Amino acid sequence: MKIYLLWILIGLTTFISGCETKSGISQLWFYTYSSDPDPDKNSLTPANFLELREDKTFTSDLGKFQTGHWDFKDQQLFLHADNGEINILLVNFLKSKEMQVQTGKSNAANFDGLPVPEIVKDPFSRPNNIWRKTATAKETDEQLKSRLRNHCTFWVSYFNWALENELTTVDVRSTASPIKIYGNGFTIKSYSNLPEIWKGYFYDSADCARATTILENIVRTHTIAWPHTDNKYKMFISAFQQMQHLLR
């Protein structure tokens, strides 16, 4: 009888532990560092993320932006992308706020976890990252403006997320963007200084150059009214909201 009860308790503990592990992986994961001895094998930056929602949908940027659904089984994380690709990540270990996986980018990529934001406030959701989707055809000026406007929408959502979660600092340099953000403002990068990842979102170099010109013309012909606040997040939320309006 005692042995029978012991096996029940072991089975119950295993079941609870397994549930906690599965639930624990449903977080917003940010890349932190690589444990690979050869740093040249790693191309991830603090801008790379993996968001695993409880409803089994995901968004990620581990070298390219993808959306789809996920599953976690036998220490393997299966990312079924909407375009038909399947990426399998081996989870070396999973803790409450820390995860290490093996990917094609790095043999041991470490991530820190944060709670997944509400979908309407989520800067990493599909609607706020349409700008990351690679164009499959030439785009009109209106389509380019729409891509740029969505990029500004991402920044508004990103700084709102940081503000609401009272984050002391956020990374603004690693995200591929034509806008260089400083402590007290921003500027438009010249075409020669654009990140290659950003250039790759466009159908060709001509479209990318036109998008840069659109941004340069807006900044040159309009004035961004910077709010009187010491809070950097509120300052950039206002500035990017104005950019959204000017791109309409």
C-alpha cells in the first residue's frame, strides 16, 4: 500500500513538473548572449526575440521575422512558420526566466524571459511587425509609406510597453531601422548607413532608397514637437506618433 501511494505521488509530481515546464516556456524571450566558444558562429543580437503565446501562436526574429504556431515536446521546440518552414530548437535548459537553446545561429543561445504582453499592446505581435515582411514585388510610394508607418507603429508600441512595464532601459540600437535614436531625439540614417537587414525588407535597392527619401523629406519639411517631459519613453512615443501622422 505504501509503495502504491509512493508511485502515485511520484507520478503526480512528474505531471505537475511537466505542466510547469510547458507553461514556463510561454514567454517573451530576448537573446542575451552566446555560450559558444567561437563567437563568429553567432549572429544574434539583443534585438532578436522569440514570443511564445499561450494559444500556441508565435512571432520571432532569429535572423528573419516569422509567425506561426509552436509546440514543445521532448526538449524540442517546434516552430511551424506560416510559410511552411519548420524550425526545431533543442532546449538545453529551461528555468523560470531563463532558457538556452541550440539554433543554426549559435550552438548555445541564451535568452531571458518576460511576460507576454496583451495582444493589443504587444510590440512584437504580427500587426506591429508587417514592416519586417520582405516585399515580393515593387512597391508604390503609398505602399512604402504604409511600411514606414507600420515601422513607427512598432516604435510607439515598443516604448509604450517599456513605459507600462517600468523598464529602466530598452535596446534601441540593435533593431534594424532607418531611424537612429539618440537619448534626446532621432535622425534619419543615410542610405549608405542603413542596416543590411533593413535593406533586405525591400524588393530592390531603388525601393529602399525611395523609402529613405520619403523619411528625409518629412524630417526636412516638418518639425517634430518634442513634449516637455523628462521621461524618454513618453518623449519618443509622442515623436513617433507624429511621424505616423506625417506618413499618412
